[in-house]
Amino acid sequence: MTPAENAQLALLLEVAGTPKPGNVDRERDFPDLRFEHFLAGAVGSGSGLRAAEDGAPVGEAFERAVAGMSRQRGGNTQFGALLLLVPLVRAAASGGESGSGDLSPEDATRVVEATTTEDAANFYRAFDHADVFVDDPPEDAQTLDVRRGSDAIPAVEERDATLSDVLALGDDDDDVAAEWTGGFERTFRAADRLADLPDSVPASAKAAQVYLELLAREPDTLVAKQHGTKTAESVRVRAQEALEGGPEVVAAFAESLVADGVNPGTTADLTAAGLFVALERGEVTV
Amino acid sequence: MTPAENAQLALLLEVAGTPKPGNVDRERDFPDLRFEHFLAGAVGSGSGLRAAEDGAPVGEAFERAVAGMSRQRGGNTQFGALLLLVPLVRAAASGGESGSGDLSPEDATRVVEATTTEDAANFYRAFDHADVFVDDPPEDAQTLDVRRGSDAIPAVEERDATLSDVLALGDDDDDVAAEWTGGFERTFRAADRLADLPDSVPASAKAAQVYLELLAREPDTLVAKQHGTKTAESVRVRAQEALEGGPEVVAAFAESLVADGVNPGTTADLTAAGLFVALERGEVTV
């Protein structure tokens, strides 16, 4: 598989993993956001992922992936996952043959550090395609509010902000942005955990397990933005209990998150990114 | 979505539709053939489907799609579906813009009739990539046995057999071949049925419903080859009863097919092809 194919497969395996408490999965639809929207999102992302593989600038490839992802009626299915996958695909494609085992945090960071103001502009354009839940920007960066979409581009250009700079504005409150500025630490840790699980476990079951481990380790930043940091910490603690309590506790935890409308989407994004790295390194196979 | 994207989405929606008695689906894995193998098969097929869209000859695009599909450990996941989808993608891409509602049986037949001996040779090469269950060839066509894979190519070339000719040898016993020689009649009928179902029904649920209708209408030819025509007819009758009996009868029917190792794979292939036509015509949306 090429890096772009592994990224598409990572998106599909992530959503197929079940149970993934609080998120759509193989056995869970929400009324307006269903499994099939994620399937269509993964298909539509392909063109942008291939652009990244073929050497397109990260921002351009990301905008294209998000535009493709958005051609379904479920809304934002994989924006955060693509924001992680596009630089990782770029890094994997630059670093040599797929499956060579070479992909490293350093490769990913090199891609991040090479981003430009043009990448940042295309990142803002991507927000025109999808309705992404984001928090208020820092006080000194109101003009760079991503919710302004392409309207913010003049301000981005005036500040000479690269895409890496823009994401650094949000890395305290958004764990996808924190991956960009922190060497994709949790992504690679997730990949290592996926690699540790026995070969006999199906890839999508590995994904569900590592999702729960990630959720138990750090509060989900989407949950924090939508429901506050206390709720996010409580979800983290309950994920830890579910991890220790086994399938029935996990199922009850999943039901309660759905009942409360709590969706740990950032943790799902990190899971997809970890799957990509593990597939790319040949540590997870299907 | 482009034709190649719609074909990839059709493969995914087909396998996501549940319950699809006797086949892997969103809620059913077999021990060695799992849902995730179909996800990987759909991802891997992408390159061949895009080749068909871009104007590659049907045989070449099909071989490439099958080679890509086969890069997973579940074995043959979507060979028959791809044999239907590749000419349909080619027809859709030749016929104008996606979503124009133009794709017709005549377009598909034009693609079939234009196939060459080179397409036939690549069709045989495709059998080198996947372990496909097929029956004995007609007595006068032993040298064209597809199980010989690329070893049969000299005989194909000696006879000047086109891919359409080769499939005509099997159209009595194989309903994928029969689509090629019969104007994709069941494919387009399936698309019409998919279009008839209410908008409120998710696309994958439409797929499951139409799968059962197809299975109730004609005996599945893969079941006939593997278990005999009596079993195939009995499965057809029971599919009809399940259709009339509602969810519990469908579930019991599904359990009994799994227990007996009966896999109506041709009907699943036709469902995927019908989904493609309906997506392409904008009659099914996600």
C-alpha cells in the first residue's frame, strides 16, 4: 500500500473499531452522523491524500482532502484526522518506500517546520468546506480566528504566519495542534501501542483498544471545548475505569457518553493517525 | 464524486449493509474473512478504478484493481464486484459528467463490445492475483479455463477471443458474466429498486434490502457452483420467505446460511454494481 492508501485505510479502520465510546463506529450510528458518512468521507479524502503523497504542499493537499471529505451529508467527519494524516503522508512519501519502517517523529516535524504562509492560507480555506467545532482564539490573535475561514487570509499573510505558526496558537487547547508542535508524540505512542497488541487481534479491534487507552491517558480536547475541562477530565477517569473494568463497563460508558452527547473526537483523530504510522511501518496489517 | 470514487463507495456501502445473509457485513465477520479485509480491498481497488476512469482499457484497469484488492489477507473479497464495476466506471467516465443521470445499459454494453483480446489477456492475468472460486469451463473451452490464469493467454490469443467472448463462455453459470453479455440487466434493475426506496433510509440499509430482493429473485450462481443448483434454489426460496417474514426471519436465515457455509457472493457483487449505478445517477446519496 502507498502512504495515501494507508491513510485512507487508517480512516476506515478507525471508524470500524468498536466499541469506541462516544464516537460513531461499526456498531454505532448517531441520528444525523452515520457510519456511512465516514465511509464517504474516507473515499472523498483520497484525492487530497494522494496529492500529499505526490508532493503537493501540505496546505493545498489538506484543503483538497477536506473538500473531498465534505461531499457527504454527515458534516465534519474527519477534519482533525486529516490534519494529522496529511503531514504524515507527506513525511512517509518523502522518507522513502512505504513499509521501510522509516517513518519517525523527526520526519513529521521536518514537514511541519517546512510549512509556509501559503500552507496557512489553504488551511483557512479548508474551513470554508466543513463546519468544524473550534474554540475562541487567543486574545492577541482574533484576526486569525479559523472560524473566519478564507476571510482571515489577509491577516495571515500580513503576519507572515506559516501553518506551523497558526497551529502553535492553538496547541494548548487542541491536541491535534499539539501533535503538530510536539513531534506527533501521542500519534507515535499510539502506533507503538498498536504494534504491541498480538497479531491475532484484528486491526480494527486494536484501534478500539488504543482509542480507549488514549482517552484514559489525557482529557479529550474536543470534549473540553464543548463541555468544559471538568467533563473532559471526568471522561478520562471513566475511560480508565472502563479499561480496567472490561467489556461491560466499556459498553455502559459508551451508552452514557451517547446519552450525554459527549464525543471525544480528538482521541479518534489521534487513533487514526496512530493507525497510519503502524500501517506504514508494517506493524499493523490487514 | 467521480465514477472511480462512486465505485469505491459502492464497494464500501455494499459491505456495510446489514444484515446481508451469508456474507460479511457491518455486523458479521467470518473467522478468516473479516469486514476489515473488505475495507482494505476497497482501498486497494482504487488505483485500478481510477485507471478505468482515466481511459485505460478495461482488462488492464481490472487487473490493476484486482491486484490492489488482493493486498490484504482475507483472500478474494471483491473480484466479481470489480468485474462489474470496471466496465461501468469506464462507461460512466466516457458518457459525460458524473451525476448527469446518463449512465445506461447501452453505455455499459458499448464498453463490453469494444473489449479486445488484450483485455482478455489481462483478465486472465487478474486470476494470478486472487484465489477465485470458479467452475469447470465448457468442454470445448478447456484451454480457456480461467483457473490457468496467465498460462491461458496463448490460447486466448490464438482464438482471437475478446474479453466479451471469454465471458460469454460462462454466462450460463455465472451471473456476473451474464451481466456482461445481457446489458447489465440485473445491475440496472437493482439500481432502480435502490432509487425506489425512501430517502430516509440510509444508503447501506438500502443495499441490504436490495441484496435480499436480488437473492429472492434468482438463485445465486456462486452458491450453485459451490453447493449445487438445488441448494441455490432453496436459498432463493428462503430469501423470499425472509423478505416477507421480516427482521426475525431474516436474522434466522442469516444464521443458517453461516452455519451451512453458504455464501451468496454473486448477489453481493450485483448489489455493489447496482449501488454504483444509483450513486452515479444521483438516485442514492450519502
